[in-house]
Amino acid sequence: LLVGAPQALALPGQSANRTGGLFACPLTPELSDCWRVPIDEGADPQRESKENQWLGVSVKSQGPGGKIVTCAHRYEVRHRVRQPLETRDVIGRCFVLSQDLSVRDELDGGEWKFCEGRPQGHERFGTCQQGLAAAFSPDRRYVLLGAPGTYNWKGTLRVEQLNQSSLDLLRLDAGPFEAGGEKDQDPSLIPVPANSYFGFSVDSGAGLTRRHQLSFVTGAPRANHTGAVVILRRDSANRLVAEAVLAGHQLTSAFGHALAVLDLNSDGW
């Protein structure tokens, strides 16, 4: 059992008081044998802050033999520390681990932070908050990362491939895919207004709108003050484009705050 504890005390060397953490709990008669997974150790105060980064805010597993992802959506990147033009960008970051909770290949580690190096400011990627929601696709090919603070809190969703075999890298649909476009970075392509928190919840599944075809689903719980859920597909330009928008019906109901994709009657749809 993997447990996120986003308010856990910092580890020595993290230059912070509270950073959050990931815990592994064996399912045994012993109730006190949980242990903290040793990730995210150390810190460089000249370029980052882990104070209140909320590591463990999201935790997902691919199941036996697969990968694990856990995120710290309030991880902060800093530039020009203690200078007049110092900047602090709450971009968030995620860690991908192998089944034994270690870093075993080039996909593993904490360098999953797609907002790093992009234009700053709250109207672009300066408050990205990547990883508030994270998930794996059921075919185990992709990891989904919600970033609800992007584009003046309109939000975005990014889908990245996890399989990196030579065959996978030759596929034209390898991605990464992003709402608004990975290259375009155009918020007008995202079908909700500013302050919608698009990317607050994420999931995926086949047969939602087209049989056997994978769709991606994300919640935007503040869209139009009622909330919305958006079903997306990939296009040939590495964009996630909307296929359907399900709107909430009650004011301030936060429709889309959480979601899950499933086939209730096992008919393939």
C-alpha cells in the first residue's frame, strides 16, 4: 500500500520544515511497519524550494510490474535568489519509480516537470502546479499530468509516453500531447474559461466516444462557476482536443472535482 503524506516533515538536507513524502505500508498484522520511501533527498536553495511542496498529493500505480508516480504540485523553482529581480515559480514536479520503489531506468526520477523553462507569470506557466492530479492510461503507455494553475488558472493536461523502446519511439503518435498544444501553447484551444482548474482530476479509458480508441478525461471544477468535465482525444499536431464537454448543473457544485472512468455493464463502451 502506497500512501501520500503531503504534510510530512522534511528530510534532513531538504532545507525546509514540511515537504511531504511517500510511504510504503506492507499489508501485514503489524500496524506500524510503514516506511518512508527515500526520494527527493537534498535541495539547492539557490534554484528551488521544497517548503510546503506537498509531495504525495497524488499517488498512482500501474499495478504489478509497472511504474509508480507521485507528485509535489507546489514545488517551487527560483531564479536570481536574493536579487532585486528574484522570481519564484510554483511549477510542481512528479517522480516516477519502478516497482521496487527505486530509480532503475531513464524514465525514473524526479525530472518530470514539463513547465520548467517555459514562459513565467501566472498567465502562462509560473503557477503551473503540475501533478495535483496524475494517472496512468489503462494500456500502460502513458502518464497523465494535470496542471490546473496554467494559463491564469485555466489549467492544462499533459500526456507523456512511458514506453521508450525503439519501436515506441518510431510511432507517429508517441506524443507528448498537451491541451493547448505542446508547441502551440495556445490557451484559446482549451474549451473552458480562465480560473476553471482544468486538470484538477484526470483519467482515461477506451470506448468513451469511439470503440477501442483511447480518450483522456479531465475535470475543471470551477468552469463557469458550476464545473465541467472534458473528454479529449489526440490529434496529429500533438494536441489534446475536446470531443465533449459535460457541464455541471448547479452553481458552485464543483462538478469535476474527482472522476473515474469505468465500464459499468461490460459492453466495451
